[in-house]
Amino acid sequence: MSDTAQIENPRRKLQALITKRAWEDEDFRRQFVATPEACFAEIGVELPPGFKVRVHEEDQDHLHFVIPPRPKRDLDALTDEELERIAGGAGGTNEWDVLNKIVDKVFKIVDDGIGGWGKG
């Protein structure tokens, strides 16, 4: 079982997979930083028109945080569990449907060992 398989949150699982590959393959890291959409396209993951992927590399002098989009629902109407899922990037609102579809497609490709994205 790969290290990423133990991570339940799909967004974190995808980030762990990409990080692992970037650490192991410098050419992939450079390409993913420069053109992440092209990296997804190379393995058959079609992103919706206008969908952008931004890559930020941390170093010893920088720490990056991702603030997810505010849900369209009233925050007071969300349960603590829903808020936790959204904050972790696991979805819970329609805004994350696209992300979840991308994650599902990437992990099918990983399971099939396509394009160097074999199981870790």
C-alpha cells in the first residue's frame, strides 16, 4: 500500500501523490510547476474550459495556505463535519464537484499505471 493510500481526503491524497512524484522526478516537478494543466492533459485528465491550476513551491522562507471558496450555503447551516470537510478540501459543496472528478480520474490513472503515475 502506498503512503498516499492511507490519506482519506481526496485533495490531500492527490497533493501527496503529486508531491511524491515531484520529489522523485525533477523533470516532472519543473513541468508541473510551469504547466500543471499540461501535466494533467498528458495523462488524459481533461480539465473544464477556463479551469486553472496554480502551483506554489514552499521553501524554508515561505508557507502557503489554501483558503477554499466560501460555500454558497449559509455557514451557520453547515454542520461541524461539513465545515471540516470543506476546510480540508474534501468538498461538501457544489464548488468542489470539479475537483472531486479530477481526483477520481487521476487515481484511476494511477491504479492503471498510465503515464508514469504508477502505484507508489
